[in-house]
Amino acid sequence: MYSRIAGTGSYLPEKIVTNADLEKLIDTTDEWIRSRSGIEQRHMAAPEETTSTMSIEAAKRAMEAAGVTADEIDFIVVGTTTPDLVFPNVATFVQAALGIHDTPALSVETACSGFMYALSIADKYIRLGEAKCALVIGADCLTRIMDWSNRSTCVLFGDGAGAVVLKPSEEPGILTTIISADGQYRDLLYYPFGVSYGFDQLRAGAPAGLTMKGNEVFKVAVNTLSRLVDQTLAKAGLERSDVDWLVPHQANLRIIMAAAKKLALPMEQVVVTVRQQGNTSAASVPLALDCAVRDGRIQRGQTLLLEAFGGGFTWGSALIRY
Ligand code: ACO
């Protein structure tokens, strides 16, 4: 038994913030942002929008694409690092909004690789026969945890949500997934406040928002993703040449290009949304997937490699016969 993606959906907030808009706020230039990251613009949630409202929209679109109704969903998992509240978790918000009752509803908090973790968990439940129709979401509202005076980080991130519906199938399907982490790197990328640590900035003496040692993150990300590509192909018994599409986490165009090079894939076979969306954290892989499915680039029967890397560090991948 395999799990297969029955439908995809996504949601981006209406408001767009361009690099030119940021030039008016902080000491930066469009040229710097584009040349370092590839990013031209990002979407920003309106004040009334939250991670759950974006998740709900993405979920509805994925369910419509899959042709499933709310009463069929029996497992909900959301990858997010910016939940609406400390609790209840975002998946229960999605569950309630869709009128679903008495199913597991959980969230996983693994930063940018949240969707890869969520997908891996849901895949196991389907393979074991414990779930028949899983809603898997990646969503984040990182603009809410930015220090808007820190030009090194605030130019890189955006908001959004992406979702897939997974169903059982005798044919693959998700061929394999890998999830992993290495906590020794936590100081390279983190948000300095939290529930048990405390939200009092003065008491903590911490930076004012998401903190990243970009250069060092870059190096570990490229090395880890490069290793991950090999591990994932080996686990599934496939060759690089078997991959039709790379659907990578959209942190930085240069990291994406390095991963494509490792696979010897031309950029025409890489789904790139970072220019228009920036880094949407856990939403970035399902957003990119939905984009390429809806515009017809990704076709049924093709082989996809999804991968992500984020704070922790955490990382994850999935090799999929779509
Ligand atoms: N505009 C203009 N100048 C800037 C800006 C800006 N927005 N930001 C930084 N600078 C300056 C710096 O102050 C520095 O100036 P200095 O040399 O006078 O000190 C200079 O530009 C170079 O800064 P670096 O940080 O060395 O620039 P770098 O080339 O490394 O690019 C970047 C920075 C884009 C962040 C890159 O390192 C990167 O993409 N890293 C990886 C990020 C990533 O992958 N994150 C993934 C996980 S995200 C998650 O999990 C939530």
C-alpha cells in the first residue's frame, strides 16, 4: 500500500510587498535583495489573516482538486512554526472550520521543513491503513515574527499556505520520505521568544525577531541538501536521471540552483517561486507544488523530488510518483 497525492491547493495573501516597498522602509536595495536571494516580492497576511485562515483556504482548494468532501477526511496534520495560538493547535482550527469531527488533528513545528515532516507522518498513517484520506498542510505567517528593522532577515520572508490530500493507492505514490534534524545548529537560525522561555524581550535580552546567521545557514543548507538528494534517491533505488521535477524549499535562488546542479537537472525542471513569494517557510514546498500542478508543468506519472531545510536545523525530502 502506498499513499498518493489526490489533489493540491494553496493560498497567498492579497497584499504584495515589493523590494521597492522595502527600499522605503529600510536601508536596502532591490539589486541587493535580487542578487543575494532571487526575491522580487513577497505576500503579507492582512491583520485579520492568520496561519489557520490561510491553511483553511489552501485545504479547501486541495480538497476540491482531489474531489473529496470534508466527511472523507480522517487525518489532519499542519506543518507550521507560527501557529495562531499556543494551543489549540492549528490543525484543530482547520478541522472545526471544515466541519470535521473526531479525527486526529496535529501540528508539527519544524520550521521550513514542517510540510516535509507532515507529509512523511501522513504517508505512514496511510500506508499502515490507519488513515484513508489525509489533509497535509504547510503554512506560515513569518512576517509576524520579523524584526522589521533588521534588513538581513526581513527582506527574505513572506506568508502563505499550501496543502495536499493524500489517499491510499496500490500504485505509487509516495516512493519514500526522509526526515531528520541536528539540534547543534539551533543558534544559527531561531526565534528568541517562546512560552516557557518567555515573551519578555527585555528580560531575555534577546534580538527583536527571527535571527539568522545567513552565511553559515547557507553553507550547511547546501551541504545537507546535497547529501539528502543522494540519500533519498538511494533509499528509493532511483537514479538522478529518473527525476522529472525538483520542487525545493524556496529560501534562496542560489541554494535552489546548487541542489539542481547536484541532480544535474536543468533549471527548466526546477519549480521556482521564490522570486514572487520569498521564503514562506513550511508553505513553500506545497505552494510550489500546487503552482506547477495547476499551470500544467507537473503531469501525472512524473517523478518529483521535494526537499526542504529549516531552523533547528531540520530537513526532509520526499520522492513521489505523481
Ligand atoms: N540590503 C542591503 N545590504 C544588506 C542587506 C539588505 N537587505 N542585508 C544584509 N546586508 C549587508 C550586510 O550588512 C553585509 O554588509 P557588510 O559586509 O558591510 O557587513 C553584507 O550585506 C553581506 O551580508 P551577508 O549576510 O554576508 O550576505 P550573504 O551574501 O550571505 O546573503 C543571505 C545573505 C541572502 C541571507 C544568504 O546568506 C542566505 O540566503 N542564507 C540562507 C538563508 C536560508 O537558507 N534560510 C533557510 C532556512 S529559513 C527558516 O528555516 C525559517
